Amino acid sequence: MARWFETHLPKMVLAPSFIAVLIFVYGFIGWTAWVSLTRSRLLPKYEIEGFIQYDRLFDSPRWDTALNNLFIFGGLYIGISMVLGLILAILLDQNIRTEGAIRTVYLYPMALSMIVTGTAWKWILNPGLGIEAMVQGWGFPNFSFDWLVNPDMAIYAIVLAAIWQSSGFVMALFLAGLRSVDTEIIRAAQVDGIPTWRVYTAIIIPSMAPIFLSAFIVLAHLAIKSFDLVIALTGGGPGYATDLPATYMYAMAFSRGDIGQAASSAMIMMLVVFAIIVPYLYSELRAKND
Amino acid sequence: MKYTAFAGVSAFAIAVGGMAVAEPQAEVLHWWTSGGEAKAVAVLQEEFAEQGGTWTDMPVAGGGGDAAMTALRARVLSGNAPTAVQLKGPAIQEWYEEGVLADISNVAEEENWSEVLPASIANHMKCDGTWCAAPVNVHRVDWIWANADVLEQNGIEMPSTWDEFNAAAEKLQEAGVIPLAHGGQAWQDATVFETVVLGLGGPDFYQSALVDLDQEALTSDTMKAVFDQMRTLRGYVDDNFSGRDWNLATAMVMNGEAAFQIMGDWAKGEFLAAGKEPGEDFLCASTPGDGFLYNVDSFAMFDVDGEDKRAGQELLAELIVGQNFQKVFNLNKGSIPARTDVSLEEFDSCAHTSSEDMQASSENGSLLPSYAHGMALRGAQAGAITDVVTAHFNSDMSSDEAVQMLADAVANSM
């Protein structure tokens, strides 16, 4: 009896969570895929009609904007956060005295929820209240900083707020990476008289490749599911200039009673995530098999 | 065996008891949670309790009803619908098509609803000829509010055409006043848009463009003129309008920062709450042009099991359309009663104008549903139009492009 338990206990302990994941993640992905092929409006219907919802989706200029915004937002957010995080981490790695305090300062934005970040930046960027009004008040009446209300620039306002929120976190990741590089190699390089910037570009940064990958994966999924920041900062406006796929999906599912559209946009979002995650998983698995 | 017999007898007893007493039960899902609205619902709750009913309140705040609709969807899918739900416009028919609404025709006929309600509003309460919802109020959407002092100082009359409005706006702009207080949220853009459609195109054009979604009307020159006027209006709005809430725009009119606001009569509540007098401190008039755009709140009655719940539903329907509730509720809410035979003695001058216009327009066929407030179209179509309107208003899109986009968006939403 005891032996039976010993062999089966791990399976029994894991089974509930396995079943839960099976139903609530993969089951519902399947359900969404099914609904995305129907004409569901207010309530889900289950007669399959083909790819009409996807046709409608890609005919919709609003979805176009949303998808474009995702690439602008995702690209800039991930790129700038990583560069900024890396620079901050390298600067912080120079054995400065108050490192602990400074690290906390930079990490702190991560402790705020996106709603708080969005609301704060909404006030900062509001032309009538924030930076523009302040600088104009200093005696520069022609100063203009209207990203938030300019439909062409509003998406960059969101990028700005998102970077402010996450670059500290990326910095912490990189800092850990920098500390894990073998100091022997760095000393050896220094003994050979190699300049510091070369030490970084040729030795330290290349050896941190896995950290780059983790930072990328974390930021990419944050970008794709980004929702609360947009809602708090611009509400998707002006017009629908700052819509992202997640806010599009929400509008279709909950405001417009168009569940089929919402499901098809959710499926596209999932495919975008797959396009990023699958190569990562593939390379990880291959590395292990080697 | 003993137990089944006992169960059978007690079930029978309950059924008989239920028939004899049938204490009315009602679970009411709504999103009237803010000050005046909550007070207005409390009135109904009290009346219901006085008639011996048990009211289960289910307020779901947030998202202008989105949260409540999500709750409703969950309840209906689990086969446990609330007795009555705050729903309006074509959404009622949409739910009816899902086969979940009840028939309250016997109450409606007993209470003679078809006599006391304007015909076009009554039509929203019917599903395939049977009554399935009860109207609570009539909000008029095509109002223009103005600061009386600002107009007087600049020698401006309340405009009766859009050209007059534009002339007045130019004058105000020169005087350094913001002509139009507006909040850059999609539904507010849509609100202004529909009043311009009604004003420039007239009631028939409004009907064919925004109710029947006639492709010809949507791409017509009149529609282009409407988008031209929207572009002109964009010039009369201050730079900081993006994302502003409607009540903040109302406050701008109140304190003289801006002259006009185009908004439904819920804006009146803001003026009154600030102690302003209609006719003296602020002026109300219909937006330039003929017609009347209504936004009618109503309660749809869902199919429920049990004698007590059905009794509650009927009592609720009777009370909602009853004279007393229609008066007290609308005094609190700033709207006017849906039934036309309620005394308006205690109402203010704006409400009187609204009521007279409603009856006049009901007779000449220009009593029209508001598209921006979900009375004319289903969610997907209305949303598609709003997307175009707000995209045009917030960019430098030309009217030709906008008209084309509008036709495409409507076709795509079907």
C-alpha cells in the first residue's frame, strides 16, 4: 500500500491542476476558436459558418489600427525598455555607493498597477494640466507637447508610460545577469588592458544572451495583452487611434454584443503570441536535447 | 416511499399556497447607481414594497451598462434570468430573439399602454406584437445648452440653423470664448453627429441614414455636408477636449468658459445641481433643425419560473408605467415621463419644451430614436458608425473619405 502511494502520489497531487489547466486554458482556447467560426452576436451560438468573422475582422479599419498599434507599441516598448534597462544596469554596476537606494527607485514603478501609471501619465501629459501647461507658464507660450490628444502621436504617449513602468524591471533582470558573469574573465581582460567598453560589448553582453531572451519574452507578452494602461491613459482615443487588439476585443465582446468578432480577434492575438513563444520553446527544447 | 409521498404533498401544498398568496417577487438588474439615479430607483423600490412585494436589488455599476450586460449574459446562460433588466432600444429585440423574454401584454392591455405612450416609443417595448418591456422615461438627446450671460454679452441669440450656429461660434471665438464645450469620447462625438444629421438632413434623411442604414443616404451629398459641419465644429472645440467627461464640459458652460454644449437632457441635472436656473443662468433649446431624438430607458421582462416571480413582474410593469412613478422618477432624473398624460406642473421649463416637442413630433412623424444612445441600431452597427464618426472628428480625414468609410463599416457590421 505504501509503495503504491509512493509511486502514484505525485500523479495524484498534480492531477487537479493538470485537469484545471486542460479545461480552463486549452478547453477555452478551443471554445473561443469554435465561437470565432460562428455568427455569434449577443450570446454564443454553435453552428459553424466558416471564416466570416475573420473576413469582417480584416475588413475593419479599426482592427487595422489596433494591429498596427500593437506592432508600433510592441516594437518600441520592448526595444527601448531593453536598451534603457541595459544602460541603467551597466551604470548601476559601477560599484556606486548608494546602489541599493537607486535600484529601489528604478524598480518602484513596477510596484504600481498599470491603472495608476496610466492615470498619473494622463495628468502629466494632459496639455491643459501637465507638462505643456507648466512650460507655457514658465514663459514659453509656443511650447507644445500634445501627444496625448494628437491622434498621430497618442500611441507614443502610451509607449512612454509603459517604458517608464517596465524599464526598471528590465534593469533588475540585467543587473542580475551582469553580476552572474564570471569575474575571472573580466579581470583577465582588464589585465590585458582591454578598454571597459570592449569588455562589455565583447564579453559581458554576449554572455547574457539568455537574459535578453527572458526579458524579451516577458515584455512581449506584456505588450500583447496590454489593456489597462490604454484604458486608463487614453480610453483608446482620440477616436480609436490608440486601440490595441485587447481593447478591440473588449469593446466587441462587452460593449457591442459581437462575440464572434471578439473571439476571432482573440484568436489572432493568440497567434501573435504563438509566433513569438513557439520559436523560443523550440530553441529551448533543442538546447536541452543537445 | 414515505419520503416521496411527503415531498409530493409538500410540493402540492407549496403550489397551492403560492397560488393563494403569490407574494410578488422581483429581482431587478440595473446600473442606476449614481446620486439622482439611485434616488429615482429607490422610489420604485418603495412603491413595490408598499404593494406587498419583495424587491431584490441587483445594481451592477460600471462601463455605462457594459458590466451589467456581462452579468446578464452570465445569468441567462446559466438559466437563471433576473425578473426585470434595464435594457433599451433594439437590445430588447435582440434578447427576445434569444428566446428569453416574457410576455406582459395582459398588464399593458389592462393599463392601456398603447393609448398613453407615443406610438414610436411603444414600438420599442414590443417584441413581435407582444409587450415585453416597460418604458421608464424619455431623454431628449438633441438639446443645445448655453450660458445665458455669455450669449447676452456677445449679443447672440440661440441659433435655429447650423449656419447661425457657425456665425455665433465665429463671433464667440473672436471674443475669446470657447464656442462649443465638448468631451472627446466616442459617444459624445456620436451625440453631436446625430444632431447634425437630423439638423442638416431633416427627419426623413435621419430615418433612412441612421435607422434604415440605406447605403444611398450614407454616401449622399447630405452626409458629406454633415461631415463638413463636423469638421467645422471641430474648430470650435478647445484643444484640450480629448477624453473629457461630459459633465466637465457642462461645467465649462456653467462657469462661462464655453458658450454652448450639445448634450442630452441629463446635462440639465448638472445645471440644476449647481443651483442654476433654466431661462436665467442657462438656456435650453433643441439643436438647429426639426425633429426629436429620444433615448428611452426601459425595463425588459425576462422569462422567469414561479407564480410569485411572475406576479412580481406584472406588478413591476404596472408600477413603472404608473402615473406616480413616471412623475417622481423623472423629476429626479431630469428626463420627461414616457406616458403623455402625466401632469408636468412640477417640472421645469426645459421639460415642458421637451414634452410639447415630443407630442408635436410624434404627430408629424419626426419622433426618432437616437442612434448614439443605442435606440436606433444594434450594438455592432451603431458601433461601426461611431468608429467612423470619431475617427473623422479626431483626424484630418476628408468628408468624401469619411462617407466611403461609413458605408463600408456599416456593410461590414451586418
